[in-house]
Amino acid sequence: MKKNKKSGLKIYIVVPAIVGFVCVAAIVAALVLGVPAKVNAARIGKQLDLGNKYLASADYDNAEVTFNKALKIDPKSVEAATGMAKVYNEKKQPEKALEYVEKASDNLANPVQAQELQVVYNDTKTQLEENTGKSSDANKKSFSKIEKVIDTVMLTPTPTEEPEETVTPTPTEGADDGPDFDDNKNNGANGGGTEDSNTGGENKNDEEKDDNDKKKEDGNTGEGNGTDGDDEPDGPTIIPDPPKDITPKPGDETTTDGIIPLTGEDILTPTPTITPTPTPTVIPDVDNGSATNAGDNNNEETMDNDDDDEDTGDEEDEDTSWNNNNNTDDDDDTDEGDTGNNSETGGGEGPGEEMQEATVSPEELLNNYENDTLPSEIPYGNFSGSSISYTYGDGASAAAAVSGRITETQRDLDGDGIPELLVVEMQSGKIAFRIYKVNNGNVEITASQTISAGMETAVESVSYGSTQTCFLMNNNGTYEVGLASYCYGYDVGEETPAVRTYAEVYSVAGDGSVSLCASGSVQNGEGQDGFSASLAPAGMSGSWNSSNAETLQSMGYADDPYQDAAGVPNPLSSGVSEGGAETLAVVDAQMAAGSGELTIR
């Protein structure tokens, strides 16, 4: 007997251990295999959204980089390959576009993707035929393959949800299905369907049934809004609303199943007066924090929200005052108002604010900062088109009037897939830039630079001019922000005029900071070769200043600097004309000899 007991004991120990091991293995497998897929999908979605924004703003270089990142995450992404094809079509490179059209066609999965690819393919095909006059044999083969795939996928019917809607019990057998949708959970779990959807022979007595029906009509069940963890309410999608109370009465309990069978008339003729209208806004706070609701929702964050209220409130107050972002206060007010009607958060004030803050994207934070804080921090400059009085020998007062913000743009400068805010401004006559980055939900300035040589002291006896520009360069995937100035008729000492071209280029690092990667200057037309060499580390040739230098040399300006240089080619009149450079802003100041009136545009 003792031996048998020991054997039985081993069985009771080993079997649960095996079951526990299998459960743990299943959970680990789900985490390992499922979570990365969701994370990758979110990463791809972010890159696709950003790439489409760059496309819409005609920033094709950034769009190319962004869609390429998405393809590295998922080489089979149809949307990313289609985006790359769009980029190359816009760049008038249909040969490359065709490669990505083919890549996208290899993985087409639905008619929506096929329809978008059809438009891109038509553009690519048209460009190729215009370039060559006719399609090559290789292109014809590709065209045939792509067209066949697109046509096939576009004819594929879209899956529907109809089979789920047709699951309706017959009049004579529908009563047997009633208990399957209750599962002994708290009453009202069928999505606020009918008063009788939680019966089906499992009510212990009529009083319990009446109490539950009363709670439903008052909206106190807390589960009439589909918060039982399912995507759709359980009851209305499968069991039609019955017209009357079919709870078994004491005299009916002798039936076979203890349930009064539904008749066809009962199912097909519902009585509107017994179907409560869902009113989520009147759910009392006292019910939505119950453990039963939390269990049905499978929402661990909801259950933990009470513990996080105090910390969340304190952190948000500190962030708001530090960031000086007026829009944050408005968002907090909105959160408090919305939280009261949010059945998932239990009507708590703190958790609602935390969930709302978590949904704000970096782009939205930058937009809020750009619209609400930046105007007061750096007001727009109102000097454009104006004339400023200039006192010869003292240009500081005139230069001080040329201050203020010129323009701003959002770009992914550090290559992390999240844009930064680049602001271009004038600071007392010198062009400058700032970079703002989102860090832990706050907008922070990570870099600021002002050009070393901008507007200078003018010589009264000759014409004076100053042109300054800010530009962007994409140097083999690394963004650079450049500042350049061209000035003539300025005083280099003892009222001796001179002409100078000056440039500084800053490379943007992964944290949004910048460092000087190239700089150079040409004065009186001399030093052009050295100027070009100094800009080479930034991926620039400096050739945009060649015409200016050659003209100054041909007129012997270095030997006779009192000549009027107003007619000499201005290398920055329309920005930096360098391959790959994108001009963001140009500020020009001019003054005729002896006039004392500086005109800004």
C-alpha cells in the first residue's frame, strides 16, 4: 500500500510539472516570436509615414533614405518599395524606379497595394519610353511580368466578414446557445445588447434577474460599451434581441432544458422599447474600477493606474514649466475632460493624462512648439523690404535692427527616423541656425551656430552689399547645415574696401549636436583654389564662387580696391548653387555709395 501511495504521489507531481513547463515554453515562444513582429510593424509604419511626408514636401533625398530604412527592416514591404519607386520617378530615374516596381510586384498581397503600384508603374513606363523612344526587350519582359501580377491581384476579391454575421440560431434550437455567451461572468457582459441576453437557464432566481436588468437600464454594468476584452460586443452580433422576458418562471422549470424555447415570431419581431440605448457618458465612477471589469478587459494598465496618479501629475507639471510650451496646458485640460468618459481608464484623472501624453508623436510635439512657443522665443524678423538708416563708421545700430526668425523646417537631421526642428534666423546682422529635438517627451535645443562674418562696416565712398544664406547638404547620408556670406565694399581698416566670400559647414551628429566640418574664404578674388579644397570635407567643390573670383582678378581689384564691385557676379544671390545643396534662406542688404540707407530683402 505504501508503495502505491508513493507512485501516485509521483504522478501528481510530475504531471503538473510537465504542464507548467509547456505553458512557460508557450509564453516564451509568444514573446520571442510575436513581440518583434509588432515592434517591426510599428517601426516600418513610422518610416513609411515619414517617407510619405518627405515625398509630399518634395524632399526626395530624405524620402529615399527613409524608405530605404523601411526596406532594411522588412525587405518584402510593398509600401516601402513602392515609395522608393515614387522617389526615383520624381528624380527622373525611371530605370531605378522600375527595379523597385518589380520588387513591389513580387510581394503584392491585396488590391489596394496593386492599385497604388499601378499608378507608379504607369509613370515609370512612360518615362522609360520617352527616354528611349521605345521599350527595350528587357523592359518589355519586365512590363509583361508586372502587368500580369497587378491584374491578377486587383481581381482578387477582398475577404469579408459575412460568415460571422450569418451565425444565427434557428427558432427551435436557438435556446440551446444562450448559456454559451454568459460563461458565468457578471451580468451585462454581452455588450449592452438585450435585457435577457444573460439568462439562458443560468439565473438562480427571478430576483437576481430583475436586479441585473435594472442595473443595465441604469448603465451601471460597466460592460455595455464593448469593454469585455473583445473587439466587438458579444450579444448583438449573434443572438437577435428577443421581444420579451424569456427568463424561466417557476412554472416553466419542468421543461427539458429549463429554458423556454424561442419562437420564430419572437426573434423576427423585436420590441424597441426593451432595448436600452448605450449611453457610455453616464457610467458612474463607482463601478468602472471593479476587479471584475478589469479581469474582463484583460487590461493590466487600467488596474495599475491608481498607483501612478501622483507621479504622473508631478512629472507633467515639471515638464510643462521647464519646456515653456503653452500648448501643453491645453492638452492637460482636454485630457481631464475626456478621462471622465473613458470606461477603460476608470474615470481617473491621472491615468487619462498619462495615456494621452503617450499618444503624442514627436511630430506633434514639434508642431506644438513651433506654433505656440517659438513665436515668443524667436519672433519673426520684420526687416524684410525695409530701409534702415546707416551711420558710416558705426554699422552696429543698423546691424542690430536685422534680427529675427526667417524660416523653419522639420527634417530628420540625425538619421534616427524622427524629425528635428531646424530654425533659421538673423542675429544682429549675422545669419544663424538652431536645432530642436524631442527628448523624453520634451522639446530641447541641441545646437545653435551663428556665422562668424556677416554684415560688416561699410565704406562710404563705394557701394556696399551683403548677402547671407543658410543651406542643407546631404553628404553621403550625413546631414550638414551650412552658413555662407558674400560682402563687398566693407571696411578692412582705414576705410579700405574689400570683397569677401566666406563659408562654414556643420555636420549633425546622432544626438542632434553639430560640429564644424569645413570652412573657407576668398578675399578680393584671391585664394579660390584653397577655398575649394577647404570645403571638400563637406562634400562640396566651392566652384560656385569661381565666377566671382575670376571677375575680381580680371579687373585687378586687389591692386585697386576702390573700384565699384556692385556689378561683380554675386555667388549667393540665389543661395549656394552646389550639387546636393538645398537653400533654406537668403538675406540681402544693399546700399549705394554715400546714401546712408540700407535696403533689406
